[in-house]
Amino acid sequence: MTAPVSAAYLHCEQVTRTQARNFSYGIRLLPPGKREALSAVYAFARRVDDIGDGTLPVTGKLAALAQARASVSALTAAGIAAAGDDMVLVALADAADRYPIPLGAFGELIDGCEADVRGASYKTFDDLEHYCRCVAGSIGRLSLGVFGSRDPAAAPQLADSLGIGLQLTNILRDIREDLGNERVYLPAEDLDRFGATLRPGQTDGLAGAPELAEVIRFEARRALDWYRAGMRLLPLLDRRSAACTGAMAGIYLRLLRQIAAAPEAALGQRQSLSTTSKLMVAVRALAGIGERVPNEAAGGES
């Protein structure tokens, strides 16, 4: 039996409000139909993330990710009939029927989560860029299916670039937490460049490592380049979709600036913005006053 669509959307909106709080500030700015659809996209993405970050053994996580991949393939082939009583899948199937959401992009997200589960590390930034495109660029392209755009040829690449900037911010925010989970995302070539070291499981001595602080500043400047490219997406969107995207990106851009200004603090504890600051970004985005990305090119290439 298929769960009622209205109840399915309410469930996905609740998931988004409680488990994707930074993104929820932007999603709330959308009109009802798009808000429901994007909530369905984020609820399924959260399900995939939770599998990768959960407590199952590696074999269990990989099996669960394979099942998630199969469920998306079934929706693509059969639509809502394949969703059963799974409320997230019901909402996602209905959203994909109403909007041209490229459900296949979830396969890239799952690829990235499988890399996490297998303990992948990254030798070069090109390697990390591919991972970021999988786990975040994919979400940008899925979101674009809900938003629509004035330039369907250019918009997907810009959404991809913005996703990379957001994911690099996540990586810099979560260094300490990721190390505790045996994960190192910073490219080995960048760590070597500044004489810094990171070991999976390491949590002590991070805040007192000036070399690592320099790596964070370097990666933050690099992330700004991706924001600078990705923000060119906003003029291609309708007003409410641009406000949604601007709010999401603006919150992460403020967070990135906070981390870059005090990398030692970021290494000591996970950084966040206040609720007031997030609301201010969202209100400014709705008014068409987005966060500004500095114009200078990324440094650190000497």
C-alpha cells in the first residue's frame, strides 16, 4: 500500500527541519510545491548520509547503500508504485513526477558515501574534487531539477561548483569529528605542502598545530573560488529559488569566513553560526541581498 502523499511530504519537511537545519533556512523560502519537493530530495539524501555515518559494520553499510541505490532505480522505472509505504520514497516519487529531478544523481551521492565507508583518502585535490562532486555537486543538480533555470545548459555546472564550495566548508568544519571517525579528507599533497600531518583517529594536539591552521586557510581560499563560480547560478533562477540557494550558500559562506579567521578555534571544536545570524542571512537572501564573495583570487600558490 502506498502511503498518502500529503503525509509523506509532511514527514520529509520534518526530517529537513530537524536534521538538515542549515539547509532548512533556505528551503523555507520556497513556495509550497517546491518546498515539498526539495524536502523530499533532502530527506532521501539524509537517509543515505545516515547510513554512511551510522553504527552498522562495513558490510551492513554497503548492503544498505546498495538497497538505497536499488530503491531509486525502482522509482525511476516504476514511479510511485515502487515506493510502497516508505514515506520518503513516496514523496520523492511524487516530486520527480512533478519536476524534472535527475534521480540518477543520487547514485553519485551513494558512490561518495561508499567511498566514506571504505575509508577512502585523497592524495590530490583533484581526487577530493571528484568526491565533492559526488556528495554535494549531485545535491546541487538534484535541487536544480526542482528550481528550474533560465539557462539549462550552464546551470548544472554552476550548481555543481556551488556544491563543491559547500562541501569544502563542511570538511573544514568537521576535521576533528571526521578524524574521530577515522576519516581524513584534506588532500595529502596539501598537508605535505605545509608540513602538516593528520592521522585517522587523531583528536589531540590539533589546535596547537600552526601548520594545520595554514592548510585550513589555504583550503578556505580555494573554497572561495568555488563559491565565486557557483554564485553565478543565482541570476539564472527565479526569485524564490535564488533566495533559497542564496540563503543556503550564504550561511555556509559565513561559516567558512569564521573558520578561516580563526582556524585554531575550528580545530578545537566544531564551528557553527547562531540562529540569529542564520535568520539574518535568510532574510537578506529573500530581499535579494546575498552574501558577497571576496573578489581576490585564491592564495597560497607560491
